[in-house]
Amino acid sequence: MRRLNRKKTLNLMKELDAFPKVPESYVETSASGGTVSLIAFTTIAFLTIMEFTVYRDTWMKYEYEVDKDFTSKLRINIDITVAMRCQYVGADVLDLAETMVASADGLIYEPVSDSYLLFEKEIDLYLMMLQLIQSRLQEEHSLQDVIFKSAFKSAATAMPPREDNSLQSPDACRIHGHLYVNKVAGNFHITVGKAIPHPRGHAHLAALVSHESYNFSHRIDHLSFGELIPGIINPLDGTEKIASDHNQMFQYFITIVPTKLHTYKISAETHQFSVTERERVINHAAGSHGVSGIFMKYDISSLMVTVTEEHMPFWQFLVRLCGIIGGIFSTTGILHGFGRFVAEVIFCRFRLSSYRSTSVPLPDGHTSNHLPLITDNSTH
């Protein structure tokens, strides 16, 4: 009974076979079929390699939502060198809430010489590369995805270490460090004189500084907001400005976008920003009013961007691979069958044209268009 049940089961499974086997004696091979098969196998191998390359690659997914976190502090990372003595300049932040954040809360004033603004060959190459990347970023926004993926690979994007080995007296000032400010619009500025608190805001002690010593030529080595992530290139990194007049104002209007970055290497909360630059000479007689200095006016967007690095799932890779293999076999089979059909039609017409009818004279003077069955050399 068990053997009978096994045989019935095997017979049932054979009847359900969706891939019947054809005996090799019934299979006819041809040179054209072999050529098409070779083309199909080559195409499958090529597309499989390309699909595996796509499977290994990742892409960045952008999601937007309203930023509901307004209680936390915003970190400003600064590294800027000004062509004035440190005792002549002061840096601080004043926001819309009239809260003043002094530079003593996290900034370091480092006296350096003017030669510090001049670059060595290695730093020159770095700045040329940085300016090239900045120009390409403005044209190709997808390049930002590559920068996000290469975060923390700081060897390729960090400025080489610099040393002030000049024997000259320090006549420039490097201001670097970080500040924590309220998450509202504000104004970070560097101007003449140290900042002092004031009931109606704040003021700078500029009366003790000679007007002839005003020189706000500067270089921004780094400016970013939020968590400091090595490898991320910011819009103002490597910016250099030369003042053409003692009374000159440099303005940077910055829009900050909170950003959450999640890649396979890091997970951080940082801030992207866009910037518009403007510079003008202060001339009260000509109606150009203001204060000489460097002013960075920033505003924070209410939208937050979440950037996530994604990868193709393995099951999707298998589905796409099966689609490639099955699609190529089906397509090449259809094309091969259609080609054989066209070739047979053309060949049949050619054979029929080669057997065109000929005229045969009859004894009664008529002609017959049928092919003669008996030739002259035939005998009865």
C-alpha cells in the first residue's frame, strides 16, 4: 500500500511538472541559434555585473519636516583670521532676543603675523581644490551626497596643519573656537574694539583705535553650525577677502537649515546653510552708512532635513536579477524565431522565382506554359 501511495504521489508530481523535458534526439541545433545564445549569455553577464554594482552602491534619501526643537542651543564653529591686531578687534553675537554672547565664552584670540595669511604650497593646493569643489557644488547639487557619504574621511578635505614661524611681530589675529547661542536669528560680527554690555544692547570700544589701522581683510578657514563633522565642506570654507579701503564692511547673509545625517558610518545632528555675500565701503557723505567690520547675519529655517543613506535590499537585487535573465532569454527567443521566419519567407520566394515557368511549343502551333514532362532525349 505504501508503494502504491508513493507511485501515485510521484505520478501526481510528474503531472504537475511545469518544465517538461524534451529528449535530446528531438532537439535541433543550428548555427544561428548558437550565435543568439552566445549573445544572450554575454548580455546577461554584462547586465549582471552592472546590477551588482548598483546593488553595492548607496544613495541619500531626503525627508522634510517641521523643526520643533527651539529650546536647544545652536553651536557656531569659527576659524577666521583678520589682518588686525587682536587688541584692536572684538567678536561677539547678538540675537533677536537681545541676548549677547561674548567671545570670551568660547573663542580664542591668537596673535599671528601677516605671513600667516600667506599660504604654503601644500595649503595653496588645498585651497585650489576647495574652490573647485565649491564651484562644482553650485552646479551639481548631487555632489553633496558624495560629501555626506565621505564624512569623517577628513584626510581628503581637512586643511593641512599650519604654523606661524615668522619672526615678525604679530599684526594679525586668528579668532577660532565655538559659541553656543539661542536658536533664533542673530548677528555674529567682528568689528573694531572690544564689546562691552549696554542697557540698550551692546557697544564696542572703537574710540581708542586709530582709523588708519582699520583693515578687515580676512580669510575664513572654517565656519559651520551644529556638531562639528570632519570631512563636510561648508560654503564659506576657504573664503578670502581683501579690503580696498579702511572703512569697509563685509556682510554674509546666512540661512541655516537643521539637518539630521544618518549614514552607515555616522549619525549626527548638524546644520547646512546657504550664504549671500555683500561688501561695500562706508562713506557717510555718499549715503553709505554702517560700521566697518565683518558681519554674519544668520537666520534659522523652520524646516528640518533628515538625510538617510539607503541601500538596495538583497531580495530586490534577486528579483531584478531574475527579471534580467528571464527577460533576455524570452526576448532573444522571440527575436530568433522572428528572424528565422523572415529568412524562410525570403528563401521560399527566392526558390519559387528560380522555378519560373518556360514556354514549350506544341505540334498544332500553340504553346504551353507548363514545364515539359518528357525531354527530347527521352525514349518510349
